[in-house]
Amino acid sequence: MALNQRNLSSRWRRTRAANTRPLHATTSQPSASRLGEWRQNYERYKRLAESAGRDDAVTREGYWQHAEHFIRLINDAIATQPAL
């Protein structure tokens, strides 16, 4: 490997390490507005999947997978809410 490539590679690793978020940042409780956005996205993708029709199975499945992603985010957020 040439010297320049080695320098670029190590520079990329330093930049990448500096830009990563700590793990605890992803486990914080989402705001109410974020939950609202997730619910809207879930409903939107659910409607799109239902209206995709039987002939377009690939598109319909993609929409269902998107809807499932958002419902999973919602359920995880609800499960991690502190008890009152």
C-alpha cells in the first residue's frame, strides 16, 4: 500500500471515530413529537401497503416492512417509558 493511501486510511478512521455517537445517546426517551411522527409514518405506510393492490406484491411488502419498522420504534419507546 502506498504511503498516501495509508495516511488517508488512518485519517478516515479518526474522522469516523470522531463522528460516531455514544451508545447512550440512542437509548434516551424520544420526545412526544417524535412519537407522533412515528405514528404518522406508520399510518402512512400502512395505507400505502393496503392500497398497493394484489398485483404489486413487492411494493406492498416494502410498505409493510416500513410500517413494521415504525411500529417497532413506537413499541420500544412505550416499553422503555419510566413508570409513574
